[in-house]
Amino acid sequence: MGKSMRGLSRADEHRAVLGEIVDLTEEHTVDVVVIAGDIFESSAPSPEAEAIVYGTLLDLSQRGVAVVAVAGNHDNARRLDAISPVFAITGAHIAALPRPPTEGGVLRIDAGTSSAAFALLPFVSQRGIVRADHLMSDAAFEHVQSYADRMSNLIRVLVESCPADIPTVVVHHGFVTGGTVGGGERLAHLMNAYHVPALAFAPSIAYVALGHLHRAQKIPGAAPIYYPGSPLMLDFGDTDDEKSVTLVDIPDAGPAKVRQIALASGRPLRTVRGTIDQILSTTVEGDPWLRFIVEGARSADLAKDVRAHFGERAVEVRVETQYREDQLSRTDRARNPHELFAEYAETQGLADPLVEELFSELYDLAATAGDPASEADRYAPSEIRP
């Protein structure tokens, strides 16, 4: 929520798709809605974005639908943690920080005659899980292995703490090996340094609900492991993926039944490529967001001509192999710092996932400055024990 399209609000699209999802819970008699992280686009969401999300949680509560949510790498975990006790009263359970099993890491939900245990593991940064002495002394590949091993251990501890007589559902926000990016994800958190092996999910788990990747997909593994994907197309790299929600029926015994339900809300994203004459003669059906890649020489009025022809839908116009310098000169408060920095780095020849990762870490530190005793520090992942 809060993701704009090159500075243009998409709030109406978000309202529509969340309303569609609420209606689907009634149509399919859903007991629990799982939100696997990245609730917001930014760690400092706008009041409008918060109003839409929290209004949706209340709508689900009024229909008797429970909600289980974890924080993602885009979310402000401490901010979500602060409001979680309020929403728990309504039946919306938000796990913003990694917790031990007895302190919120494991949640039991009863719906009619059925029950399920939820093992909840929000996004954990490498900084949060790899000790400082490892960072100072180990080689980079050792950090990767340490992150993968320790995340696998946290998952194991949470799952083993779930009751054995009811199905277990794991809800995690992270990059599981074998996943395919959809478009718009933060590349710094898709590197090998952040991978979790699919083998971390034991065959005894009834279902694994993952957040992080925007493309809906199944991950090969011993348990049913799925990314539901984002409910809207968020980036022009995301245009080949049909948006959907994942409906999961979990019996008391036996494998889960999983199917995708297509979503109709939201404007599609299209890329149109060609010479300026070809583009201006193109007819675009419907009301998509449009990106134009112009082949040929650059001209001062090129972008102006395209926008005059296609209107607000033309959110990006660029010449092949050349970059639009004017993007950096304009003040655009609607775009988040991560997008702006990635764009700047590309123009300066600094496009490197390691550079973007460092920026993300520094930005997160700045966002939480002045709170040395933060909840994230008090409940370090290493403290999750049986």
C-alpha cells in the first residue's frame, strides 16, 4: 500500500483490489486471511495508505474473518508492533518482530471445528542475524551460509513448538531459493546473502505462505510452499504475471488443496516500443499505465509529444540506451528513497546490488535513530529458543 506510479497515486486501485479480496472471503467462506509481509511500500506510510489498510482489517473483522500478518522488508516493524495489540482485539494478529514461540512466534486459531497453528517469522535482515564478529572476520560466502543456517534453525524451532495434533502453517517474509522475481522488489534483499533454503520447510508442514516476491509461484520443496504475489502490478517488470490471491484448503489430515483466484481490480502495465512515428500511431485499448521506449535519436520535445498524445497514462518515456536526466532534477515527494537512490546510482554508473543493500541498511538505521533500546534489538532472532 502506498506504491505510486511515477509519482501518481494508485490509492483508488488499492481500495478496489482490497475490497475485491474482502468480497472473496465471503464468497469462499474464508476463515483466515494471511498477509505475508510488505503491507506498505514505505517504512513511513502516508495517513491515506494506513487508513486503507486498517479499514480493510476492520472490514474483515466485521465479517468474522481472522487475519494473520507478518512484517516485510518494506515495513516499519516497530511501527506495526506498536499498533498490533489494538488490532489483536479485532482478530487481526500482526507479527512485526521475530518472537519466541511462547511470546507470539506461534499462534493457534480455531475456526468452527477446525484449528491450525501458525509459525510466524517476519523479515529478518542479515544485520539482525549475523553477529558483528562474523561480519568482521568471515568471508562473504560464510555470511551467506550463516544467514541460511540460522534462518533454517529459527523456522525449525517455531515449527517444532507448534501443537502436533493440528496442521501447521508457516508465514514468512523472505527470499526462498528457487523463487523468480516479478518486478519492483528491492534487489538488495534478493541477493544470495538473504536466501533461505526450501529444505528449511519440513514435509510435516501443511502449508508455507511466503511474502517478498511479487510473482505468484510455487517453490519446489517437501511441503507446499507458495508466494501469492502482489495483488496489483507494481512495476513494468511485473507485466507478465496474472494477479491473484491464493486459496488454500487445509484438511485435518492429508495435503493442502491450493488454487489461484484471479483478481480483476487494478490497471495493467504495458510497455510500447518503437520509433516515435510508430508509437504515435499506436492504439492502446483500455486504461493501462504505459511505458514508452523510443528507438531513434533523442529530441527535446519527444516526451512532451508522447504525453500529449496518450495523456496521464504515459508515465515513462525514454530513448533506448539513454537515460532521462530530467527525472533526477524534479522534486517528487511521492517516490520513496530506495527508488530515487537506485535511479541515481544507475546514472552515476554505480548500479550494484551491494551498493543498494548498503543504502537500505543505512536508511533503515536512520529511520530508527534515537531508539537504542528498540524492540528489534530486545528480541534478536538468536533469542528464539524452544
